[in-house]
Amino acid sequence: MDTPLITCPHCRSEIPHGANVCRGCRAEIKYGTPKFFIWLGLLLPVVVGYFIARFLHLTVGADETVAYVVWGIVTLAGWYGCIRICKRLFKNYVSFIRQMNR
């Protein structure tokens, strides 16, 4: 089976999928989820879980231990959901990063 080719947006070179560097312009090639979305996927469930737990503790009157358990469950479920979403959204994502000339 042939390796699919990707085209560098900087120099229009054809590169086999899986390469780390463009042969034409030496741009670094990254695959998968961008770091911004990884950090967002790690932080967002923690913050959302905290506010849900705080709401349950202050408004509903849930015990503090129950609030911490809810926070943990919401955080873990959020991480799992973010991993699944990012894998699906970015499964074919390819990024070319070219260093500026010095």
C-alpha cells in the first residue's frame, strides 16, 4: 500500500504522510491535536467541575465530601470526553511550522 502524500503549504513540495520535516523548505511537520486544545481539554473540565461542585455545596447544601467527589467525576468525565472529541476532530490534522530566517 502506498503512503499518502501531503503538500507543503510553503513550498508546494509533495511529502509522504508521516515525515517530520519538509524536504523542500525544511518546515517542521506536526500531526494530531494542537497544544492549545490539549491544554484547553485539561483545564476546562477542572474549572467546570469546580463550579458544579461549588454550586452543589453552596446552593443545594451537599456535603463537602460529596462536592469533591462530584468535582473528581466531572473532571475525569470531561477529560475522557475531550480526548474522544480531539481524536475525532484532529485525526487528519497536519501543521507545517517554518522557522524565520535569521
